[in-house]
Amino acid sequence: MSIVATAPDRGTPAQRGDEQRPHRSRSGIGDRLTLTRSVPMIPALLLLVAFMLGPIVYSVYLAFTDNAIRGDGAAQTSFVGFDNFIDAFTDGAFWNSVGLTLVFTIVSAVIGQNILGMVLALLMERANRVVTFIVTSIVIAAWILPEVVAGYLLYTFFADEGSLNTIITAVGLPPQDLLFSLPILAVSFANVWRGAAFSMLVYSAALSSVPSDVYESAAIDGAGPMRRFWSVTVPILRPAIATNLMLITLQTLSVFGLIFIMTGGGPAQRSQTLPLYMYEQAFSYGQLGYGTAVALLLLLIGAAASLLYLRLLPEEDKK
């Protein structure tokens, strides 16, 4: 006779008197940890709301009022709706400033700083260390100068008895007064002189990441320097080009001190870009509401330019 060993029947959990212990929720622990880690960020969030979001909301409010430094708007501020924007769109001086802002941005940023920065970066890539150090130091020195100092230096350069006329008269050419005859081009040149260093640094960093074997393969295939530039360098630098254009465009749209020191927006408003027009309306004429409305329109122009440049980025760089 065989004996089969079987495990003793311990019965059901209820019969054993055992109770199922509740399991601790992992999601609950994760939520508490997330909340605990977020507590130290609360002071920073409050500061951002107070010093960034607060002024933005207040500026939007001012744009729809007749708030002023003096006059009726100073005694009692009233909500005027879209009247400030309508006044801007029907003001010839506003459209003059819009046109000059576009000229200043395209000439000094899109063409001047962008192309000069690219050329300097390409030249520095092939130059020896001494030349690279000297040129980079000179270009960056112009960039780190305070805007007021740079404006005064360029004013003395273009003045009647300045360095420009001293040079051109020494070679037998007639003197020029660009601050009077072509003021928007004079301030555009000043902005190129001051801001080309940023584009040069952006493109130098981008060029340093391009593998040398790509150029070697293109040279073996018979591509010349210009063909290598357009077929190899430009496609690889496309994200850097779009990013650089967006940044220098936004910076140029807000340039104020350089133009104010050199020309003050004159003569006869021929160099009065939108920042100077906004300053004149808000502080010279005291119309804070109208000046803030112009500032919001300038912000919309910058946003439109940013969206345009983002379309230049490859799809993989937008993610």
C-alpha cells in the first residue's frame, strides 16, 4: 500500500482568518514626491509672475486706455478699446517708422550682420591662430561696448569733421554728411559694426561641428570652393542660419540707444524706427496708452518674423 503525501488544506483566506493587506499606491507616492519637489519652485514662480507676467498684463491693459503723463488721461484713465490701434494705422508717422524699421532690420541684420558674420567665420576657420585671435578680439570688442558708447563713437565717425571725412578727403574725394543725407544707412552701418560679432560666433561654432571628410569627399568629386559652400556648408548650417537670423532680427527690432545717440530719429524723422516713435509718443508727448499700443504692434512684428524663420528650420530640428 502506497502513501501519497498531500499538503494540508489550510482553507480559504476567510476560513484562516487572514485578511488581505492593502497595497500602498505607487501613484500616490509619486504624486507626493512631485509635489514635494515642486515646493522650492514656488518662490521663483511668484517672482516670474510679479516681475514678468505682471508688467506684460499691465502693458496690454494700458494699450486699450488713454493713460497719459499729462492732460485728461493723467487725471482719469478711461478704457478706449481699439482707438489707439486705429490712430496708429491712420497716422503717416507710424507707417514711416514701420518702413524705416524694416529697412533698418533688413539692411543691418538680415544682410549686414548675417553675411559679415558668415564671411568672418569662414575666414577665421582658415586663418592661423594669431590672425584669428586679433580679428576676433577686435570684432568682439565692438560688440561688448555699451550701446551709448558705440553710438557716440559712430556719431563722431560720421560727423562733418569725423574720421570718415578725414579719410575720404585725404584721397581726394568730397566730404560726406551721411547723418543728414542718408541717416538710416548710417545707423544701419553702425548696427552692423556693433553686432556682427554675434553672428560670427554662432557660425564659428556651427562650422566647427562640420566633419572635414564631408569637404574632402566633395573636393574629390570635383566641387570647387563655391560649390562646396552652397551644396555642403549652407545645408549643414541651415539650423544655425535660421536661429541666428531670428535672434539678430529680434535684437535689431528693439535697437533704441544706438539710433537715439546718433540721430535722435532725425533729421525730419528719416531715421525714426518704431522704438523711437514709441518713445516719442509715450514720453515726449506723454501718451502712455498710445505708446504702449505701438509697443504691442512691434511685438507682433517680432512674433511674425520668428514664425517665418521657424519655417526655415528642418522638421527634425523643430521637435
